Amino acid sequence: MIQAGGRTDGLAIASLVLGILSIAGGLFYGVFGIILGAIAIVLGLVARGRIRQAGGAVGGGGLATAGWILGICGVVIGVVVIVVIVGMIAALISTSQTR
């Protein structure tokens, strides 16, 4: 088993932070969840590759994995929120036209 060194990859930390923010952004305003989530996914995958190539000199693999998973969740939540908002606006427009 490879022991992680004392350093944690900065991209792994950034991925985790953006993944957390993407969920909050997705809940409150869907577009932020999609944007931040996409960035978290990319950073997490890049960080995992860098950590593997470092051969144990750099840690943070779990942070990177959590970051890209949270990024995926943020994107999904963001898309759902946008679909709900568009559906509500469409329903509001159709009800106001029938009156």
C-alpha cells in the first residue's frame, strides 16, 4: 500500500471546495451549480491523475474523488432546478393566458 506524503495536492482541495459550492449554487440558482460543478469535476479528475503519477509523494486522492462526485451532484441539482424553474414559468404563462 502506498503511503501518502505530507503534501496534499492543491487541485484536490480546490475540487472539493468547488464541489461543495456547486451544491449550494445549484440549490439556490441552478446555473452556478452547473458551472462550479463542471469545474470541480475537471479539477478532481486532473488531481487524481497527478496524485497517481506522483507515486505516493502527494496525497489527497480522497479529496479529489469527493470533489468530482460532489461536482456531479452539483451539476445534476443545477439542471433539475433550472428545469423546475422553466416549468414553473411555463405553467404561470399558460395559466395567465387562459384567464
